[in-house]
Amino acid sequence: MTQNSSDIKDIPVRALDGSPLALRDFDGPLLIVNVASKCGLTPQYTALEQLAQNYPGLTVLGVPCNQFMGQEPGTPEEIATFCSVTYGVTFPLLEKIDVNGPDRAPLYAALTEFPDADGQAGDITWNFEKFLVGADGRVQARFRPRTEPDAPEVLAAIEAAL
């Protein structure tokens, strides 16, 4: 890992409404997930919300991204309403950003340096890629989009981080 990815919690981010948000304000581990409202994987919101409810100390952070076949076209207000009404999401959502390419947000520039279980680092492959960041701000695990949020390997990593 390079120096800029050593403490994810020091990277400035913005909440969905555009206000500054400090990841350092979340004491425990973070599960950071790039999300989309019109994706075949969107039902993962249900399991993500369950994680947020079932694991006190874990903060799930949804990061809307419209880079995968335009599956997150909404405004911040539309995204917030969709997540709340359709899936009962109570966890924080960050502003819509690019997770790949020349305009990749600094948060994802750091996250994508971390490899998955197969040793593959680099670009986000699709919506709902998950990164577990420890309380110390270091990435501990990366799970690809089709890995369900409540998969045994995800739960084991969360429990170890807590």
C-alpha cells in the first residue's frame, strides 16, 4: 500500500447533500460500498442496512456512482428518497462521485490500491464493490460486487474488525 492509502479516514469526503464529512468522526470500522439505484445488485441495500443495524460500531457508507451503464442517474434528493423509501436505508450516503478514470475521487484512488482475496487491485468492476476499513483507517478487505454483504467471508471480516 502506498502512503496515501495508509489512512483512509484522513481523506476528505462530502455527504450526499454536499456538506463536508470527516470519516475520522466514525470511530469503528467502515464498510464503503459504491451503490446505484437501477442495478441488478441494488437489492444488496437490504443486507447493507441489516449490517448497519446488526453491528453496532460498524458504519456502512454508500457512495453513489453513475459510471456503470448510467445506473445512478438521480439527483442527491432522488437518491436519498429512493434509498430511504425503497430500502429503509439509515446509513450515511456520500456525494455521487467517479470511482474509476481520470476524475476518480481521492477516496477511491486510495481504496482501489487494495487487492481483493485473489490479489487483484485496481479499478472498481461494477456497482456494489465493498471495502472494509478498520477503525485505524487501513483497508482490511475488498469484496467484489457479486459478494453479498451478508456472505460468511464479509461477516467474518466485519467481526474481526470490530
